[in-house]
Amino acid sequence: ILWQYTPYCGAGYHQCACFSGVKCGRDGSVDNHMEMGKKLLAAGQLADALSHFHAAVDGDPKNYMAYYRRATVFLAMGKSKSALPDLSKVIELKPDFTSARLQRGNLLLKQGRLDEAESDFKKVLKSNPSDKEEREAQSLLTKSDEIQRLVAQARSSFDSQDYMTAAVQLDTVIETCVWDVTSREIRAECFIQMGEMGKAISDLKAASKLKSDNTQAFYKLSTIYYNLGDHEMSLTEVRECLKLDPDHKQCYSHYKQVKKLNKQIQSAEELIQEQRYEDAVSKYEAVMKTEPNVRHFALLAKERMCHALAQGQQASRAISVCGEVLQSDPENINVLKDRAEAYVQEEEYEEAIKDYETAAKHSENDRQIKEGLEKAQRLLKQSQKRDYYKILGVKSNGLHESQCGNPDTWTSIIRSGLCRNEGKLF
């Protein structure tokens, strides 16, 4: 098919394709737009087809086929919310258009608007439909009846606090009613009660998109992320709530708390980057005061305090704080590495080796663990040799010539040996 672009295809719309042999421009008729829209739709040029059907609707608001064609494009683009009012307009203009009514009923079913969907299916069956339309309407009506029963059962299970059964029943409902906000929100609450937060988040995210002003979904998402210790995602979601309603009391109160906590954590991390380790420890202590009730934030604060103390050569405090974290999270690789480093600083090499070996089991390819383990093993081996310097109470960087002298006692003999080794026997 030959086609070309023109600068205008209907008032208010961008460039769109015009097929050769079809009139296009400011004086193009509704029929021209309808014909071009059909051809573009067949060619898969959905955006251009939509522009023409917009122009056709503007040119003749009583043309039910213009609405129907535009609804078809919306559906092809996955924009069911936009398609629904166009299908309703078609039925208003032409109540016996069974194809439009059947499509609207199907959309209503997917949205969980079961009573409205059943009304459409029943009207199709009474309108002398084709055999294909009759079979489809009857099948969808039967499906809607089944969903109605399942929804009632799920609500009963939920009210009885049988959340697992309710979630399974709602699984079946949502397989058909994929855009049903209420069912997703109830299932999300089931998942919350069951402790399956990842699944709850998935349902609430879908609900927040399916319902344009769903502040409650954003609030719940923010609180879930907060209780999981993800302050950044919590802040993101609560901001979405406040964009929809700046005066939302729950969201605003939660926002102030998350913002304060997020700022403290960011400040603490900046202090660590600047190697101001003692200040970072103090900042993380403030984090635990700001949020004393959420376990994940306490663990995060202590994990980072463990790191800061180890980096700041405060080995004894680091070992203590790291140990508190490992009691709750014994496989925390970062904390195991930090405590191992602190043990090395304290010359407790065997303990350091144990921590590095435990960390290595959970992160085999970590270069830092490998190097730290080798260092601790080397230092342990060196420490097991008899340290005469330590016995004599002198530094290991050599003896002054005044210390090398009379070999009449065993101490002097040892000193003589050390002096020979260092070339300082006089």
C-alpha cells in the first residue's frame, strides 16, 4: 500500500499517514478519516489510525461507528479504560449493536463489575444475536456466575480470617477479572496477614495503576517497604500518595517520619565515605532512636556501625556490635568481614579465620574475603613462632647497640643472637 505523511490529519492532532487515493487535509470528510483509519489499523499503524478516528468523532459526534472503531484501536493499544466509554457511547447511539455490547460486557467482567457485565450478556442473548455471539455471551454469562460465587466465598473466608483459603479463591477470580482492583486489594491484605510481603506488594502496585486515585494502595505500599527496612522505596511510594492528595493525613504523617529517617541514613553514609567514622556511628545511633520499633532498621544501623568501627580501628567495640548483628543474621557476609578485620586488629587471628571461612561459604568468589583470609592465616602462622622481642620487652624493629653486650646470662645470650641476626653484634 502506498502512503505518505501530511502535516495535518484532523484538528488538534499530529502528523499521520495518508494513503494514496484517499483525500486528506483540513477539508477531509468524516468518511475519509474513517477509511484512512481502517486502513492504518489494518496496517498496524495504531497511533495514526487513532488520530483519524479522533477526527471522525469530532466531525460527527453521532457516528456510532467512529466511536466503535476508536474503541477497537484503544483495545489494540491495551487502553481498555479509554475503550469502555466509547463502547458505552456506541450502545447509547445504537442499542442493538450486539458486538459493542458483548465487548463492553467482557471489559466489565475483567474489571470485576459483575452485575453490569451480566446485564450486558443477558441483553445480547435477547437481541437475536448471531450463533457465534450467542455462544460467546452464554459462555461469559456462565463464567460471570461462577466468579460471583467465588467472590462471595472469598469474602466469607476473609471475614473468618482464613486468609490462605481466601487468597486461593481470589487467585481464580483474578485469572478472569484481571483488572479487578477490589479483589487485588483483598488478596494483598491476605498476603500481608500471611507474611508474604512480596506478593502483597505485587498486588498493591497493580491496584495503584488500575485505579488512578488509589491513595490507600500507595500508603500501604509505603508502610510495607518501611517495615521491611527499605526507606528509599517507602519514601517513593508515600510521595506518590501525596501527589494525589497533599492533605492525606496518614500519608503526610508517615512521610515526615520516613523523610527524617532517610535523611539520617544518607548523612551517616556520607560520613562513612568521608572516613568520619565516629560521627557516622553517632548518626546511626540517632537512626535507632528515630525508629526503635522496626527490627530491620536496628539491624541496618548496627551493621553499618560495625563497619564504621572496624574501619576506625575501634576493634573491641566493632566486635561487640558486629556480634549483636550476627546473633540475628548469622550469615551476613558484610558483618562477618568487618568483624574478621576487627579480630585481626586485636591479633585474634583464629577468630578472624573462622569469620572469613564462614563468609566464604556464602560468597565463594569474594576477593576481599580471600585476601583477608590469607592475611589472617599468614599472621597466625607468624604469631605461633616464639617472639623473643616480645619476651625481652623490646620492639621488633631491632636492638640498640647498648642492648647487645655481656652474654653471661640467658637473656644476654638471646640478645646476642638477635644482634647477630641483625648484624649488630659489637
